[in-house]
Amino acid sequence: MSNPCFELWLVLHLKENPGAQHRHAIQKIFSGLTPNVQTKHVDFEILSQGYDEAVRRAERIEADAINAGEPSRNPTTEVFHLTNSIDPTGAWRRNLSRIQGQQLSLKKATAAAKAAFEQADSETIAPPSGHDDTQP
């Protein structure tokens, strides 16, 4: 199911979530993104390049809708569930890429924290002038 229409799934191949729209508005957005394609036709070459992004975008808007307690709200599309069932290696590849990205982010965060601690350890804080450090 796609709410408000199937063309939402197609739009997600080419741009971010357009927000809640009437189906005619989504259809107009899609035709504006593919002006050389006849109505009721799709250009596989154009859309296939954005397939992984479309899946990520569709997953995100579905998760947002579910977390808000509004499954199937406008806009959402479940077409990616169908395509994942047809192409399980694609789903596996996207998940692997996501995990690798998370690992890279964790490595960067760890390195930044380590550098901050090393810098803090290397800095000596002098007591205020006239302060006797030996007295309690």
C-alpha cells in the first residue's frame, strides 16, 4: 500500500519525502521529475539509480509513521517490502552498508573521544597565583 498513491514510491527514488500531499500533487511532482516520460510510464534507468535511496527513505517514513502511532499515514509506502522480498540480496547489501556506516561513525567518535582525553591529560592546569598547592 502507498498513501496517497503509488507514485510516492517512484518520487522517493529521486528526492526526499515530499510530505503529506494529495495524490494529484504527488503525481505532478513525479511527472515534474521525469518530464520526458509519458504519463503512466516509468523510466527504469532513471529510477534504478535511486533504488537504494528510495528504500531507505520509505523505511524512514514508515518508521516515523509507526512511531507516531499512525501506520499507513500520508505519506507512507510499503512497496519496499515487496521489492525486498523479490530482491533479498539487495536488502542484505543495504543492511551491510548501514552496519559499515555505523561502525565507521563509531570509530570516528571513539577517535575523537580519545583525542579529547589525550589533550585534557596533556594540559596542565596551574593553580591560581598566590595559591599554595600544599595547603588543604
